[in-house]
Amino acid sequence: QVQLVESGGGLVQPGGSLRLSCAASGNIFVINAMGWYRQAPGKQRNLVADITRSGRTNYTDSVKGRFTISRDNAKNTVYLQMNSLKPEDTAVYYCHAEAGTLVGGTTRYSEVWGQGSLVTVSS
């Protein structure tokens, strides 16, 4: 079993910054892609950004130039630096990972989600 634990959410004024962290723990053999999704009230969960194990990144258009995703493979941790925050960034942010565990000599992959972190951008 692999678990993701998030930290760093909170209340921030428009134009401010927050940094989210997500650490994976448990029976980890390898973690491939990691990413952040968000879900605003009454809306579906959507991808914000993701990053491959080699560091290739992908962002949804609305956050390009403002958010930066990064990861530390040695710590099995992914980060989301959010700058120039806007009220429309308000949402619950979920960490996601494709985690591989070694079972009987083979690698078994599963999709793992964090518990969610509320980010509120308001004056």
C-alpha cells in the first residue's frame, strides 16, 4: 500500500503565493508520474499540472506562468508552487501518483490520491 500525504493549503489574498507538498510513503518500489488536480465546488476534478519521473512537466493553460510543479525523487515528494493566485484558483487540490510496488518479483502499479488540501484565494 502506498499513501500520499499533502500539506500547505490555506487562505491567501489575491496575488499571493502558496506552496503545496505531497509525500508518498509505504511499500514503494517506484513512482512514475506525479501530479496535482483540483476540484472547485460544484465542478469536476481537473488536472492542474503533472511531472514525469525524469522531470518533464505539463500544465493546464490557466496556470501556465504562475504555477510550478517539481519533485524530489529521493524523497518521493512532489511540490506545487503557486504564485499570483486568483480567486478562480480556489479549490480542493489533490495530489496524484502512479505508484509501483514489487509483488512476487513483478511491479504492480496503482493510482494513488492524497486526502485533498483546500486552497482559498480571497480578500
